[in-house]
Amino acid sequence: MDFEDYEYKLKNYISENNITAEHIHFQNSVHTVEEAAKEANASADDFVKSVCIISQEKTIIAIILGSDRADMSKISNLLGIKKPYVASPQEALERTGYPVGGTPPFGYAAIFLMDEKVPDKKFVYAGGGSPQALIKISPKEILRINKAQICDIRK
């Protein structure tokens, strides 16, 4: 699939599920938080990363602020699983249906964990389906869609 196809798939999912979110396509890459912050004229804490994590065949998505890192030990203890690891780009694509750098925080089967700092934000930017797109969405809307567990999962 081309990157445009991933964006189209996400826009359709948003529309079909009555999700309140703004999809934004950029000419330049927004693959990293630094690139995204520059392009969107925002700070790293205005972004969430959807980190794809794997343990014992489980797909776990850690939704954390852009300046934070997911803590594998906390996630392991929280879920009572063997120590998980961050998925490779290929594993993340296979499990979420989206490329790394464009993974949205919803729209596929996973265990969703949202760090406790995220719901405090009025809105956040998240992966928009490709490394050149973002969505602007409220954390409350993300929670409504994916029914994430709110917990302390950052280092």
C-alpha cells in the first residue's frame, strides 16, 4: 500500500465511526515527534505516540506524550505478562495495519493503555495513518473509541 492508502483507510474509519478528529496532511515528514512539532508549530507534549508493544502474542498500544518513553517493566507488572518489547516496524505494521510514524491510537485490535498524563490535555496530535499525516483529537475521544485503561506507563 502507498502512504495515501493508509491515510484514506484512517479517514474512512474516522468517518464511519463518527469520530471527532481533524486529519491533517503535511508536505514534509511528521514521522518523529520532533518533525511533527516543527510542522504543526506545537510542542512535543501536544503529541501522543502510539507505541506498539508485543508480549506473548498480545498487541499492546502504549499511548504516551511525545516527550515521554514507555516503561516496559510498568507495563509488564500492570498486565501480569512477561517483559514486553517494542515491535519492529514490520511487526507494528502487521499488528496495527499502519506504518510506524503514522500509527493512530485506535482502529485495530489491541490492548490500549493511556498514560495518566494524556487525559489532562484538551487535544493532542496523533498518528494520521502515514509518516506525513496527523490527526488532532481530544484524549476523551480516544478513550471513547478504544476504551483504553488509564495508568502510569511512562519512564
